Amino acid sequence: ATPMSIMTATGRGAQAGVLIKNAEALERFEKVDTLIVDKTGTLTEGKPRLVSVLPEPGHEEAEVLRLAATLERGSEHPLAEAIVTGAEDRGVALGAASDFQAVTGKGVKGTVDGKSVALGNLALVTELGIEAGAFTEKANARRDEGETVMFVVLEGQVAGLVSVADPVKETTPAALKDLHALGFRIVMATGDNERTAKAVAARLGIDEIRADVLPADKARIIADLQAGGSKVAMAGDGVNDAPALAQADVGIAMGTGADVAIESAGITLVKGNLDGIVRARRLAHATMRNIR
Ligand code: ADP
Ligand code: MG
């Protein structure tokens, strides 16, 4: 590419669905050496599907799914949608929920048909004082397939596990290959379990991951890298990603994601595909070469 002005670069970016907020974002992006990518909704489609329902002895598949889906009707999380849709597809009738409570980065709690029910990850189960060691092997078998496993807790006991799978976006593998070739250090950050994260990362050739990350931790991970001298861009889509996008030298939001993420970002990828980052980097190089 030939050297170009900032206006030309932002104009070309916009035509290709890469919205660059201002000259500063473009300048900063040229210096970025480390790219943190959220997993769900950024590397993956963010549209998980229910894969398996694994009841514990004494419980039925339909019962476990009914409890999970009834509770998740109160949540807007993509995992919730997967479970509710999965229940509908399997013809499971939902019950009545009350006292619904979302536990950020962990899951949901509430009352279903008069009984206390919780649904979420190991951190949630541990928070409820439940010993979950006995389920590790069963859960790991699903995680090694890249699936996210959730525990369904009924009256203080695990009634079963449910797992969902979130397909990798079609454009992700090629974009990651280009980003590696451009010299970025790529780190996948996710609130998901380490085992699941590793399985997904391995398929994508990403060698660095930060898993079991709570939303607030993403910003801290970036601050630590910055303190070590790295220039960091963060690509994310969720409401939870907004603080990290703001902390990064350059925040990159998926246009398909939450409005607050877009507001916190210096670059927005309208189509929500990572190949937009490749384009942004090339535009940044071409522009800065001209200015220097
Ligand atoms: P990510 O960083 O992958 O976008 P989140 O921080 O939103 O993930 O969630 C982290 C983990 O917390 C999920 O992988 C899941 O195990 C659990 N979790 C969060 N919300 C829910 C929910 N509504 N139902 C079940 N589990 C949930
Ligand atoms: Mg996400």
C-alpha cells in the first residue's frame, strides 16, 4: 500500500466495515504488540447450542433441563439462550421461576417451582459450598471437546450437568494466521473454564490463554501487560468487556456486540469479524509511514 493520510485511512476503513474513532486510535494501534481476544462472541459466534444434558443418579434428563431453562429465562446471557432454546427443541415444558439473580461471570440463582435452583460454573458451585470433585472427570470429557459445562444445583445438590458448544466464526482461523504473521502476540481471555479454553485455543493455534477470568480481571490483565511495557489492544463484544476495552491502548469492539462495548472502543469491526483487525493494522502502517 502507498502512504496515505489519516482521513483516507479512516475512509477506507469505514468502507470495509472498520470504524476508526480518531487519529489517536490509529496512531496507537500502529504501536500495539499484544492483542487480547475475548473468546465468546469474538473468536466464536457467541451463539452456543445445547449439546448434552447429563443427569446425576436419581434425576431425569427432562427434569434437569426444565430446572435449568426455567431459571435461564430470566437471563440475557448467550448461554441462557442456548439452554432455553435447547429445552424448547426437546419439548420440555418450563416451570415458574422467582427470586432470579444473576451472578456475574459465574451463573444464575433463583427459585423454580418453589425449590432453590442454581446454574453455573465451578466458581458458582464452590460459592454455594458444594464439593464438586466427583464431577470433574465427567465435566472434563466435555471440556476437552471445547464445550462449556454448567452445573445444575437443586436444593444444594448437583442434579446434573449441561454442556453447550459455541462454533468458531468461519473467518477466525484465517484472521488469526494473518495476525500472527503481522507479529502480534495473541492472548485469549475468557471467563470460561481453562480446560475448555485450552481445547478451543489449541484448535486455533493460540498458545497463550487466560481462563476463569472474571469480567473485572480482564482490565487488570491488560494493566499488568502495560506495566510490563506492552502496548495492548483488546478485542471484545460483551457488556462485561467494556472496562477492558477502555483500559487497553486500543479497544476493538465487535459491531455485533453490546453498545457499551462499542462506546468504549477506538475501533469497531462492523461485521464482528477479526479480519477487520488485519485491515486496521495495514491502514495504520500505511498512514504512519506517511506522517513520520
Ligand atoms: P466470557 O468471558 O466467555 O464471555 P462470562 O464472563 O460471561 O464469559 O461467563 C463466564 C462463565 O460464567 C461462563 O462460561 C459460565 O460458565 C458462567 N455463566 C455466566 N453467565 C451464565 C448464565 N446465565 N448461565 C450459566 N452460566 C453462566
Ligand atoms: Mg464475550
